Amino acid sequence: MDRAYLLALALTAAAAPALAASALQEETPKLPPALGTSRAEGASMLASDGDAAAPGRVPRDTTEGARLLWSRLAGSLSVDDGTPAAEAPRAFQFEFDVRSRQPSGTQNFSARFHYLDEGPGLVRGVVLDQQRAERSTQMRGRDERGRLQYWYRKVQGEGQTDGWQSLRGRDAKESRAEIDSWAAISFDIARLTRPSSFRIISLRERTMTREEGAPLQLRFDGDPHPVVLPGTDIEGVRGGRKQAISELCAGLQWLELQTPDFRDFRSVEGAEAKSRPYRLLFGIAPDSGRPQVVLVSPGSSGPLQVPGAVLVQSTEWLLHPQAGAPKDQSWLPGRFFAYETTTGASPSELRFSDVPRADLYFIDGDMSADLDAAFFRPR
């Protein structure tokens, strides 16, 4: 399992258990344009009130309770004047430590990546050594003629390259797919940190109940099957107190956002991706208004827990940088746990895995980084 996949689980909760196996086109890839361009993906997507879905625009048929929850969620991640921004960050960079759990054992590594929301999205992902120096770098950018290109270099260890290598042809198919997944991951991160940048198809307040004797089962109104939480010993911290995830969920308020602005990193792989809705179910802390868990489910209706659904627990939000001016600060989750949905013969047998596939620990970042297209080509 590649590291880009593990980061995808931890960072975006994109609803996918693995990279898709579809073949790459050998010509220059046509990727979905970023929002704000003349061909914004899903441009004709209609909201629940019949008007076009737009960033931050709450459909007229939204209930007052859902409006209030949405306002709290968007406002809780605003810093300077409390007004939610309707645009996602254009350029940012993150550095983090990751602990991944696989059948073969646990792996720990560090990574840094940079993203520029220009054209299809430009990305540069760097795997770091123990001294946080570059070990290898993967990159997607535009050459001097404006053509989308992929590059790679390894500066340490086995397989070290002689400078930058162009990733072309069938032999580099998997490497290009991995870099594409980084770009999709970045697109999603930018919107998760600014919820008001999502185009809203619908907002719906959800009621959750738990059955006595079944603390891991969450039953949401209208869902024929329960959402089965991880039976994990990893606890989140909220209000200075550790809580098991089942206890944590019991005290949250729930808001379902349906939006086309999520990228399934399995289906990017250099091809035009058909826009489809996702349901993001936010478990919101009543005190802070910030999300403590997010359940991402593909599709617009039906049970929430379906194959490909992912649960992300993010309970330790940080104001970063602490000493910065309000206009330069962002609320960022300091730690993520990401759980996959296990396979089952029927919907009633689905549940989230007991052990998170990946933990992510935030180290440093800049949500308004000064990056340009030249940074995403060899130099």
C-alpha cells in the first residue's frame, strides 16, 4: 500500500479503500479544472431548492436548525473577524508525521507537500528522513509550454536517481496515479479547512440515537442500517478529557452536507472525472462548533455506511501559527485517525475497522503559502 493512499485516508477521508486499477491514458492527461475556472467541474449541479449550487450558498429549503449548525461549523474555523471565507485556500503547504498500520506491520514516516490550485492542481510531495531532510520527491506541474508533466527524484537510499526523472509511458503508470492522488488529496484539504467554500447541494440536520447494550451502533433518522463505530482503544481528547470514540459521538450534533466538491482520488488517474455528490456527515462539538468526527459516504441517498465509506476522528484542533496575526492564522486538526469500512456480504454486516489505518500528526503548515507554477517544475 503506497504512502499517498495512507495520507488520503488520514487527510481527506475520501471514500475509497484503494487506488483504482483503470489504465492511464498515454497522452497528456485531462484533469478536472479547479473551482473558479471557466469549466468548474459540476457547474450545472443543482441545489435542493432548484437553483445552482454555489460556494457557501445555503439552499432556501434548508431548515432553521441546519442553518444554525452550518453557521456554527463554518464560523468555528474562521479566525480574523469570524466571517467564513467563500473561497478555498489557493496555495498551501503542510508537514506531518504519519503512523500507518498494515497487515505486514506498522510504519512511521514524515512528509511535506505543497499545493497550488491552478489549472488541474499542481502538487509537490516530499518524503522526509529522520532529520526531516528530503528523501524523495514526486511532482506534477506544467512545463515551459504549459503541458502537464510528472517528475520524480530520489536523493537518498536504494534507487537514488541522477536528478529529476520524467514519468512517462506505461512503466510510470502507477507513479503518475500516486501523484494524481496527492493532487486530489490537496483539493479536498483546501475545502475541509474552509467548509464555506463547498458548493452546497443540501444541508440536513441528522438525529442520532444509540440502543441500550450496543454502544458502538449509531442509528441516524431515515437510515435502515446503523453506523457501526470502531471498537478501538484509541481515544480522542476534547475539553481536556479523554473519551472513547463511542462516548465522544454520543455528545455531538450532526449535520449532513451534500456537495460535488470532493474528489475521489481513485478515479482521477489522468482522466476526466465525472462529478458526483458526496455526503459529509459532520459530528460537531456543541461547545466549539468544530467537527470531532466526519463520516464521508459516496452517493446522495441510501445508507451512510456503504463500501468505501470512511470515518475520520479529529479532536485536537490547533490555532496555527499561534503567534501569527489573525489574518494569517488557521484552525487545523492536530491529529487524525482514519478508519475504513470493512467488507460484508450485506449492508447489515458493514462496520468500521477496529484499528485506524493511519494516524496523522500535524507538525507545521501555511495555508497562504507564496507559491507559483515555477515551484512545481524541475529547477
